[in-house]
Amino acid sequence: LKDLLDNRKQRILSTIRNSEELR
């Protein structure tokens, strides 16, 4: 369960980083 949460968090962080790069 913790692994899944971590994976989700990392994915969200990656998306946010990508969004910032696009800006």
C-alpha cells in the first residue's frame, strides 16, 4: 500500500514538473 501511494505521489510530482517545464 505504501509503495502504491509513493508511486502515485511520484507520478503527480512528475506531472507537475512537466507542467512547469511547459510554462
